[in-house]
Amino acid sequence: MPEPVYIPLYTAAQVRELDRAAIRDAGIAAYELMCRAGAALAQCVARRWPQARRVCVLCGPGNNGGDGYVLARLLRDKGIDARVLWVSDPARLRGDAATAAADYRNGGGVAEAFDGTLPADVDLFVDALLGTGLDRPVESVCRQAIDAINGRSSAVLAVDIPSGLHADSGAVLGAAVQASCTVTFIGRKRGLYTAAGVQFAGAIEFDALDVPPAIHAAQGADTELIEVPPLGSLAARRRRDAHKGDFGHVLIVGGDTGMAGAARLAGEAAARCGGGL
């Protein structure tokens, strides 16, 4: 039987600490991490949507939006028609997000305000609206942008987490982007794998952005994703004329007077796992 793999899942606060430790202890500049995130997103686009020639990136007010500006710049460098629609004026951005927006504009990129509608001729939308810090229902222009994205049939790539999803619980905060794929960074967010996160995240890709494993080991996590490897012959398709005698017998010993619950649960588990009789 293959051994399961235990993958740590982090809260938003824990991922912020991982980010700080990468900058403080590993000496990785914050803007370098942002550029690595943009590169990981560009690689995802090339791998999953190699025919995409028109990409619309919706950018928000924080570092999630900054990742979107980096992606748009890198896509333009590859000859892809990437355009940015913003829900927060780039002139009001601060820190690394402002640097990312400036680099995008300096490379010839154009950023326009989201006016409630999305362009029609788009192969892929990128959700770079809201990050992991969201803790209240989405409203105003961000809600309009989420509804507009969900109203289209084009593929959607979410940056780090679908906007509107609570990073810790996986709850939908009013509305959330329905992503085709989510690329998440540095640490896997717990909310991507719990509650509604499973439905809204789509296919999940993870990139540690070359943060040293020691940073993760020092932080630790109190939640794990158990990933079971393929079961091979144990999960082989059964013949249509097979019957219970073909798949072994299971004997469960237990269940004293008034204590039959554990034996019954064990029996049901054995049957669901493939025990014949």
C-alpha cells in the first residue's frame, strides 16, 4: 500500500509570517517574491492555455493586484495581448504593488478602470482583485467585478486565492470568483481545501517561490492535507460479473453489549474500501 503524503496547510496569518521570514531571514527582496509569483502565473498560462492570445487581468489595490501587474507585463513580453482593468487607481498603490504597476506601464502596458463591463474578445481572465486578507463580505466595485467574471464563459486564473473566498475557512464572503485554476504561493492556504474553497478554486497549483524549506519548517502548520498516492491494482476496475466472493472476507471482532457502534462503523468502512464479504 503506498504511503500517504502529508502536506501542510496554512492560515493567512501563518503565510504572512512565512513571507516576512523569507524577506527577513532568507534575504529575498519582497519585490523579487512578487516577480517570482508573476513568473509562476505566466508559466501556468503557457502550460494550461497555450493558445490564449488575449488576456484580461483584473487588478485590485494590494499585493495581489501587484502580482497581476507583473503577470500582465510578462505576458506582453511574450507577445500576448494582455490588458489590465483596475478597481483601485494605480496612482494610489503603495510599495511593491506600485512598483509592479509602474514597470507594467513603463513597458508599454495600458491600465484602464473597470467600468462594470468586461471586454468580449478575451481568451482568459485573471483574478488579481483581492488576496488572503479579506475578512468581510465583498462589496462595491469588487463585487461588480466578481459578478462580471462569473457571468462569462471564458477560463479564469485566480492569483493566490479566488477573490471573495476566506483564506482560512473556505467560506464565500458574499461572492467569490469561480476559478478554472488557482496558483497559490509560498504556503497552501487552508481555505482552498475546505468548505466552498474546493468548488471555487478549480485546479490548484502551488509554487513555493524558492523560499527555503527551513522557513516552512520553522513556521509549522496545525492542519495537513492528506494526499493518497494512486492505489494501482487495489483500485483496478472490477469485472461486471464479479461478486462478493471474489474480493476477500473481512472479520471484525468487537461490539460488546450496547457497544456495537464501532463494529458497525468498521464493517461499513471495510465494505466501502472494497472488502467482498
